[in-house]
Amino acid sequence: MNRKTFYPLSIPVYLLLGLFCLTTTVRSQSIDTAHIIRVILPNPEDVTQPKQNVSEETVNDLLLKNWWNDFEGHLGVDRVQFSLFLCDSGMVCGNYCYYKNQVKVALVGKITGRNLLLIEFNQGKPTGYFNGKVTDSSKVEGFSEDMLHQQKQAFKISMESACYGSSTHRYQSMKGTDSEVEAFMAHVKGAFLSDEKEWICNHVDYPIYITLHKRLTEFTNKQQLLARFNEISTSAFKNRIRNCYTTNLFYREEGTMLGNGSIWIKNGLGLNKYCISQINL
């Protein structure tokens, strides 16, 4: 089967105009997704206000509207994660990151039928684009190009999960910002990997129920958990969470999870903004 080669000239005019406006209004400072949407969309309310008649060209088999659609795969030889939000207007916004640094790069674009075009922004400036095609209901493959160096790389990503939310606040029921939620999860993951027992036990919501040796065990306080911590934070458990992203986490009203549910966090009480609510071995 012949594969289509994509070129920079395939970028729609409306996006090029948006890029021009963006680069003339934003220079070296960081830019958030909401600002990108406001600059490029003709009407910022299009992001949040439902439309009765959505154009047929925005219909697709890949992205759930008003959900965060999360993908993992490879860009060249590097592991990457994409998180894309499809607005009522048909605009797509979100981010991607490399596993090796997990620093989010903002994305904005559009999906038309089975064609997905995303422009990336680094520190407020357009630096590249992704031009891909939906190959089935959960996969996208195509090419990425660095706008400055005109270097192309193949990318291939597959959908892993999706969660309902807002384009500007992924973890809607959680306190603080999305960055704060993810920073706490990164701290939790790091604490398990480095055996920070005291910190972990100080950030657990008691009582907590953990299945140990095929039996559901209740821990009502810090001392009980500390006494059996080595049975919980085993090498197998650490290896399971080691390769998990701490960005673009799966979320529902009860909290946010790491990987496939090894650790859940939720809003805390008192001095702890967040706490560990589940540990699943």
C-alpha cells in the first residue's frame, strides 16, 4: 500500500494565519492552551459553547468530543505521549511529551475526517507540526517536521484511554492546577522508587485497604503501614510503576491514577492538598 507523503504546504490557511497572529503577539514567554485557543479561534466561546449543527468535516472515528484522548507511541525511536482535546468547534488542542523528560509541548490543530494536523508551540512560538492519518479507530501515523531545521520523523501513536474534562482544566474535581496534581503524582512515584517510607505514610488517606498475599488488609494508621511497607513496595511493584508517565493522568471524579491503577490520589484534608487513596499491587 502506498503511503502519502505530507508537506508543509498542506497546512490550512486558517492555521497559518493563526500562527502569524500568535508569533506577533507572543514572543519568548510561556503560553498555555487556553491562550492558544483564544488567538487562533475566531470566537473563543466556540471552545465551550455547544453547536447544534457541527460540520460533517469535523466528524471522525478517533477523538471523543469534550474528552481528553490520550495516546502513547513513538516519534522516531523515542517514546512519546499525546493528549488531545476535541472542542465543539472542531478545533483540537492539547500537548505531547517525550517519556525521557515528560515536559509538555502545546499542540493545536484540527481533525478532518481521517486527517489530523497539529501545530506544536514551544515557549509560545510555533516550532513544528504533525501531519497524520487515522489508520483505524485508535491509531494515528504520519510524519512530524521541525519547522526550523526541516527535519522529518515518522510517528505512530495508539489511544490508551480517555477521560472527560475541560480544555483548560483536565482534573476538574481536584484542588489546584493540573500541573500541581501531576507534580504530586511525580513525587509519589519518586518516593516509592526511592523508599521514602515516612513521606508516603504521611500522605495516605486512612483507613486504606491493600491486598497483600491475596488477602484484603486494612491499615488504619501510619504505624501499621510502616510496619509492613516492605511487603507493599516490592521490586515487582516498583518495576510496574517505573515506566509510567506522570503527565496526562487518567482521571475521574474520585481521583487520578498512575499507570493502570497502581496508585490513586485524591484531594487531601488539612495540611495535605493531595493524598494517596489507593495502592494496588
